[in-house]
Amino acid sequence: GLIHQAMKAAAGDDDSTINGKEANNKNIVRDGKWAVGAARIEEEFNIECWGLVEGGHDYDRLNCSIQMHAASFLAQTVAQSRVA
């Protein structure tokens, strides 16, 4: 249903690998900040090693944050509507 769609939306922007256990726990959609960190782990490691490219990495960070928080918001909204 919609929770599945939210997880697909989150995974669509994920350049790093988020394993199945994490996805099954729905951490991706419950906590937008956690999801951003999980999705950006590989990229942030590369930035630490090679440096930040302005106009590239900063836009990627912003885009990832928007995508993950939107997916999280959708999932939380669906979950709350089921309770109500």
C-alpha cells in the first residue's frame, strides 16, 4: 500500500545500499533524519576522503534530504490515518 510506496520513494534516492533488515524495520520511513544518514553514508565517506565539491555534493545532500523527509512524512501520515 502507501507505506510500500513511501519506502520505494525513499529507496529511489538511495545511492548507498540500505539492507533489507533496516528496510523491514521501516526505519527509513519512520525517521527522515536517520534515512538521510543511511542513504548518504557512502557519499559522506567519499567527501571525507576526497573533499566536498560545491555545486555538486551540497545539492545532492539537499535533494536527498527532501526526498527522504517526503517519504517519511507520507509514511507517518498513512500510519496516523490508520489509527484515527
